[in-house]
Amino acid sequence: MVRDFVVWLASLGKGPGEYDPSWSEMLASTLNVWSLLEGTHVLSLMLFAGTIFLVDFRLLGIGFRNTPVSVISERVLPLTVAGFILMVLTGVALFYAKPLVYYHNLWFRLKLIFLAIAAVNIFVFHLRVQRDRAAWDTAVKPPAKARISALVSITAWIAVITFGRFIAYDWYECGKPLPHWANVAQACATSEYGAVDLSEATR
């Protein structure tokens, strides 16, 4: 079902001719626009994650220890929101340019998993962890629940950045001889290149 949607997305705007490009193909083939989207996405991710790291370092008690958590959060919030909006908009545009490529990409799938973990952690922090923030707002070392949330946040965003960077590499590209788990993990069997099992290819 998900792949059917991705295939439909990739075919939007395609003309009647065999070689008529779809809108996503046109976007992917525009060198300047693609480069601008990619660069903006990376910079906005750095802005978003960087401002979150400032708060996380304070929650861990290893940075800005004499500044209340609420003060740091309020100061960086506008930058965090701006980074988030740009990150989402450019990320959606980049995905739209190559939907099938990303759908069958192991690193993209791992990036989405850690994005989900980071998102859940943000909701848990705002809904549960910081309920009693007034009690530890000025504490040099916040309680364990706040430190755990900060550690999960830093780990998840570092993973998102790392796997996002790996997307550019074709180490696990479908159609190449791959370990069985890699073919399964990125659904190579349903890709246009198919699944080639490494153990069978080396026989």
C-alpha cells in the first residue's frame, strides 16, 4: 500500500509520451534547485538539532549550568521552530524528487525510525517530563527523567544526521548482491532493480 502511494507520487504530472518526465523527475533533474534544496535541508537540520542540543546539554547538567532551563528553551525556541519548518519543507521536497529511490533506501528508512524516536521523545518531554519543571528549573543537575530525555534526544538526532548523510552512498543499493537482511530491510524484491542475494551471487 505504501509503495503504491510512492509509485503514484513519482508518476504525478507525467505526460502521455514514453519519455515525458514526471514532476518529481523534473525536480530531481534541476541542478540548481536540487542543490539549493539539499543545502537548505542540511543547514535547517543543523539549526534545528543545534538549538535542541543547547537545551539537552543544559538538561544533562554539562552546559549553561547557571542558566534556568526555561530561559534557554525560550531563547532558542524561535530558531528551533524556524529550523523545523525549513527542515520539513525541504525534506518533503527532496523526498518528492526521488520517492522510489528513498523508499528502497536502507539509510532513509533508518533515518525515519530515529526521526520517529526523536518526535516521540519530544512529546513525552513536553507532556510528562517538564510538568514539574518549576521544581528543578534552576537546578544545576536536573532529575534523572530530564537527563534521560536529553540523552535520548541527542542520540536520536545524531543518528538522524548520520543516516541522512549515508543516503548519498550506494553501499546497499537494490539490484546489487546484498545480504538477505538488507534486501528484506529495504524491500528490494518490490523495487525495479529486484533483490539479489549475496549468498546466491557468490556461488
